[in-house]
Amino acid sequence: MIKNNKIVLLFPDGVGIRNYLFTNVFKELEEEIVLFHAFDSKTEEEIKKITSIEESYPIPKYKESLKEKFLRELICLSRLKSNAALEQNPTILKSWKTNHKGFTKKLFYFLITTCTLFVSKYSQIIWLEKQYQKAIRKTAYYDTVYSFLQNLKPAKLFCSHQRGVQCAPIFAAAQDLKIQTITVVYSWDNLPKARMALRADKYLVWSPYMENELLLYYPEIKKEQIFVTGTPQFECYSKSENIIPKEEFYQKYNLDSTKKIICYSGDDVLTCPDDPQYLEDVAKELIANKLDMEYQILLRRCPVDISGRFNAVIDTYPNLIKQAPPLWNFEPNSNWTTVYPLPDDVKLLVSTAYYSDIVVNLGSTMAFDFAMFNKPCVYINYDQENKVNPNWSVKTIYKYQHFRSMPSKEAVLWWNKKEDLKNIIAEKLNTDAMEDWKSIILSDYFNVSEKIINKLK
């Protein structure tokens, strides 16, 4: 196959836009860039305005066949069981959804669960993977994307997220056409969850820790296929132009310049159903200890949480709780392809971390965002008495595999009892412990764009 110097950027959803289109990853490439995306027309036009990409094509609509889905889900559950056994960590199985609705779905997943009883060796998982690869190559969708890539003749195909189901046949077609395929592992908790849909020639990972995870969970992938580049999502913190001037920031979000800021960083509804109650606990404890004269709360909710579940708490404490809503494009009743951060959200996030004194949340990567400015993170570590979901518990959250990467519990501050908040916010963070954790998860997070460019070249 005759190839030119084109690089196709495959974006199955909008979550990778900030990391790979707002940064310098593709801005300094001499090669021609083509966007192959799942965005709607409005999002596509906005992306073209933000970047210098001119040529773009929509990904054809993908409808997964019953056979493909059965094999994919069977592989996933089999891998989850294998990973849980490897790590001696049953919480890995929490990634498997069990509350299916409707008789057909219940039967479908019952059959999958039953079939996994006969998958006891990793060699059987590899056999299932081969059957899945055969299945995706026998579809009309595969033929369509094969023809598309054959006509486009790119040298390389880069994917912004390893989980996109529709990406598997696209990568299969590219590999059959001898186009080099490259994917990133998007987040620090992705690999144990067994949702790596596609197979690539090169895998770009955050750190040696993630490299070892990839080798452990996917031993068929060779070490020479894996490249430690870091993730570009933290590069924005080293650029002073991303810090909004103090007077402008405080005025826009109605903040008191004489008070310190406690940032409450919300999760999505499923990750932390009791978020509003924890936010109210922060407010109540500040008032009870007369710390509301010294501190104010700035709420940054999860970008995809438009539930309004915080409204009642905010209305109760309007002088104490202020909001800095994430600046994301989010169309109501839309899917993930139209959800993406706007460029100004990068400045908002950086400035929030810069001006806040401390962040409170439930086990998120915001601990690393705030650590960029040596700001402590408080991890919520107690259950509410009246939980929204009686089966949910923080005790399960911190048993998840990715938290085993923490070399010392002193990397963050732990909010173990509601009444402890006064002492916690006065406590000093062990910055050495956090630096150790950062080095494990993020490795060398400087000049990441340059390192990714080198791998693409």
C-alpha cells in the first residue's frame, strides 16, 4: 500500500479533546492531520475553530452485532475475573454492571456469566480475543472503514481513547492495510477494568507503573510496543497564561478576597451519590467552628453532572458556597460524543487550583491537579447515615485497584469523621509523600506533548 504522511486522529468521543487538541501534541507536527470523529456537526465546527485541523470525516454509525457484543462482554468479564485473581482484589469485579433491566438483557448477561465459568485459563481469553477479531472483520462496518482508510492512505492512525467500541473494527482495518496504529491509555484507573476494546501496534502510557499494569493484564502485548510518554492533561499547569488574574477570577465567581478557598470537587452521580450531603457537611462544620469567617467554599461539580442535586445545599448557604461551573459543551439528552471541555475551562480549572487553599473530594485525580501547586487534597472517608444508595460505601471506593499505587496514605489528608474537618484543614500535607505518588502515577509529566510527537514521528 502506497502511503503518504497523513496521520488520522480517531476521536470516538469528546473526552480526549482537552488532552490532545487543546495541547501542543499535534500543533507542531509537519505531517498532514485528518480528524476522524464521532462528533455532531456543531461540535465538528467548534473543533475546527479551536485547532488548525481542516480535513475531517465523521465515523460511520456503528451498530454492534449480537455476536460481537457477546464476545466482547464475555472477554471483559473473563478478564475482570482474571485481573481480580491476579491482584487478589475482588473490587475489580465491581466494574461489571449487574443491574440490567428487561428480560432480554438479563438473559443475555446471564448467559455471559455462565460461559465465564468455563474460562479458567488465560489462553482461553486469547482464543476468545481471536474470535472477536474475526467477528469484527466480517461486518459491513469493517468493509466501510476499510474502504475509507484505503482511499485516504494515511501513514498512521492515532486514537484518543482505548475504550471506544467502534474503534476496534477501525483499528483492525488499519492493521490489515499495514497502517501503523497507536492508542493512548486514557486514565489511571482504566487498565484493571478490562475495557480495552482495540488492539494497536503502539500503546502510549502515563508511567512505568501503567506500563507494568499493561504487561500484567495483557501479557500478549510485548514490552517494545509500550511507550511511557506521560499524559498531556497536566501540562497546562506550567503555563502562567492559564491563570486568570485574581481580581477577575474573584469577581466573576463572587468570591471574598479576604477569605481562603476550600474547593469542593464533585463526582458524577454514580461515583458519589452522597456528594450534596458531604458538601453540606463542609458548610456545617465551618459554621459550627466559626471558620466561615476565614473560609469560603467553591464548588466545581463534575462536568457531566447537570442533575441539579447541589441546588438545595447552595440555596441554604448562599453566602458560604459559591460555584465555578465547568465550561463544557453539554447538550441535554445527548451522548458522550457532544460532551467536551471548552478551551476556557482549562484556565478555569488551573485558576481554581491556583487560588484555592485545599480541595475536598472522593478519590479523584483532582489530588494531582492541586498538587501541581502544592495544594493539599482531602479524601472523604466516611459514609453518610442516610445514604442515597444503601449499597454504596466509601470503604469500597478506596479498595479499588488504582489506589494501591499510593505509596503512603500521607499523600492526601483523610476526612474520616465529619467532626474532624476543623483539624484536617489545619493539618499540613506531607508533600514528599504526594510527590512520591505523583512520580508513580504521572512519572515525568513535563514536555509530554514533545514525547508523544516523537513517538508519532
